[in-house]
Amino acid sequence: MNSWIENYRKTQEAAYRGIPVEQVARLVDLLREALINDRQIFAFGNGGSAANCSHFATDLGKGASDKLGRRFRILSLNDNVAWMMAISNDYTYDDVFWRQLENYGKPGDIAMSLSVSGNSPNCVKALEWAKNHGLVTVALVGAKRGRMAEIADHVIVIPDTHYGRVEDAQMTICHMLCYAFMENPDWAKA
């Protein structure tokens, strides 16, 4: 077991080393522009990625906003269970995100989706809808990249296919995006 744990730790470190610094910095700039221009940010994903989106929305919407004295307008589309169930019941589960964007999304807003495979049908459809309606699209995906990487304006690929390692690296990116503002509030206000 010790050997397995050591190997897991080493492969997790490799996933973290694979996080592209320049692309994360571009996303920080994108979020800063959204803050300055009062744009809405939408985050969505399935399973562990859904939990990461909820965590990200909390950290950016509360933590970063508290430090800045200005509020990020962020919403995790995973967090309204009743709405998701109504959409999946009346239409299909593949529609749970884009049908929410249809109500809220406006040109210039940000649609950010997390998926290890990059092929989750509901995330793919939401990114397609967002791109077709003038939203800026962002995908955080694993090494398989998938359809989401082909659609999104901004793509960050974690060089691994293991769900746990990719989801951990994606949450690290989300924390970087939030703490860039929490730990550099003067820069963010400029």
C-alpha cells in the first residue's frame, strides 16, 4: 500500500506540474474583465466536476468578492436541483445546463465547464449554446480533451486521464483563479 500511495502522490504532482501557467493567467485576466464589466460567470459540470464548480462559485462569489469589496456575479448551474430535475424530466438531462443559460446568459458573459472526459453531452451542448449566443467559453478538461476542447475559446488540459487526479488539478486551478484576487486585491481593482 505504501508503494501505491507514493506512486499516486508522484502522478498527482505530475498532473499539477502540467497546469499551464500562461493559460491560467489568461483566465485570471478574463475574470478580472468580467468583474470590471459586471459580466455574469456560469460554472457547470457533472459529478466531482459539479462539486468543484459549486466550490469555485463559493470561493469567487464570497471569498474573492469580500477581499475586493466588489462582487463577482457567479452562479454554479449545478446548484438548483429542482430546476435541473424539471429540465431533465420535461426534456432530457443533456439540456440541464444550456436551458438555464437560455434564461440567464448574455453576450459577453462567461460559460465555464469542467469535465475530465471533455465529452459530457450536457456540458458540450451548453458550451455550444453559449458560443452561438456570444458568451465567452472556457473548458477545463483531461488529456482526452473531447468535444469541449474543440468548442471552447479558452481550454486548459490537464495531462492525465485519471478522474481523481484531473479533478484535483482542476480544483487547484479554480483555487488559483480565486486566490489571484484574494491575495492581490489592489491589482484586481486597477
